[in-house]
Amino acid sequence: MSGKKRKITDFFNGPCKEETGESLKCPKKSIFPTEPKKIAKKPEKREKLDLSQRILDVGQENIGNLHCEACNMIYSVDSPKEAERHRIFHNRFETTVNFNIEQNLIEILKTLPNQKIGQHRIVFICAKMAGKIVKTSVEYWMKFVNESVGYVSESTGLWDENRRVYLSMGLSAESEIFLAGILVAEKLEEAINEESGETTKKCKNDDWIVGIDRIWTHKIKRKLGIGSALLDAVTTRDTKFEHRKRRLRVAFSELSDEGRVFAQKYVGKHYENEPFLIY
């Protein structure tokens, strides 16, 4: 035998191919990215915003919180809701909303002693006559009346047996019946002469002195004679609105400047040569 000696495994293997440099070349497209990896930059620290100022000042006349000296309310002029809330609160004594008298209450008031004095319908209310609906309504109105006249607190109950309540009804621009005026009176044994300081006692004929604890007229119904009609009712009529033989003397308590002018004018007209009484 001649030629190159071969192994037995050579019979099972295919013909050998010589490896060339072509097979060792790298593929044209790289398997892994060759561009350098971009590193994400950390976000720059921003200065914290000052949240204390949330309103943009563009030269408006009023900005931020305001204090209304008339109603003592503090509100934000930049908030429509607060501005509306202030409007309602500020005008609570000028509108009739808080003093409206519902139809069911009107029917009840008709059953109580009442009389037209001058141009005004006056109703007399006392604890024995007033039911729960009437008392609740009067107490609700008195919250606004007390605030309006600067009345601090009820030292004596509104429905004390020596107290009487008179009210006047009016008609609003919307044709709704509302409380136009109210008077709270109490029986007095004595009062003080404001000028001399001397004590004036009730008459020997047992005529008591009418103490005007509070008298109030709605702002849109003032200077129409309602206050005078209320005073006439308590000083010249009895509980059944029958005329008294004599006008009872009257004394006033804790008058405002406006109330004092009204009271002095009333006393000067109906109590000639008699002192101005207070208690």
C-alpha cells in the first residue's frame, strides 16, 4: 500500500475542508451595540415654591383677606363663595328673608288678639296664648333683632309672665308677609327720672309702668309709624286691645342713639310735662 496512512475514523467523517481566513471574519452587523450607553442625568433640584402666596397681584384694588368693619366679618375677596357669603351676612338685616312669615303661622296669628292701629296691624302675644310654633318663630326672629339692637343676653325669659310681645306685619316688594316690627315690654313697679335721678313709682290706682325692654323696626319699614303704633298698643290698649282709661307711663331701657331720638320724640308728643323715664 502506498500513500498517507489513515485512521479508521476517517471513513466515518466527511472530506476535510481546509479552514480559510474568510470563515473567521466577524459578521458585518454586530450582535451587541457598539455605541456608548447614555447615562440618565439626575434631575436638577428646584427651589421650593412659596405656597403662602396663592393670589396673583396684577394691580387690583383689593387683594387677599378683608375685614368688613360694618358687619365684622373677615373674608377673601378673591373667593367668589366667600364674597357671596359675606354679601348675605352683611345684608341680613336689610333683606326680609330671615323675617318671612309662612302662611300657616299667619293663620295662627289671626287667632291671637290683634288690631289695626293707624295703618299697621299689631298682634299681641303672651306665654299663655302662644303655642310652640309661635314661640319658636318669635325666638328665631329675636336672634336677629338682638344682634341688630346690640342686646347682649336674655337675663329674664322672653316668655316670663310679666312680659308681653307685640309684633307688626308688613308686605315686602315680593308681596310676601314678613315681620316689620317687634316690641318686648315688661311690667315695672318703678322707674328712674333720667334728668333728676329720682325714682318714680307706679300710680296709686295700680297703673303699672310699661318698661320697653326692646323695640325694633325693620330697616325698610322705618319712619312709617310702626314704632309708634307698637308703643300705642302697649300703653293705650289692654290685652284684648280694648282702650284703657288712661295711657300708661312708659320707661325705656338701654337705648341706642337712634332709639333715644325716637323715644324722646314719642314721650314729648304723648306725655306733656312728664319726665323721660329709664330703667
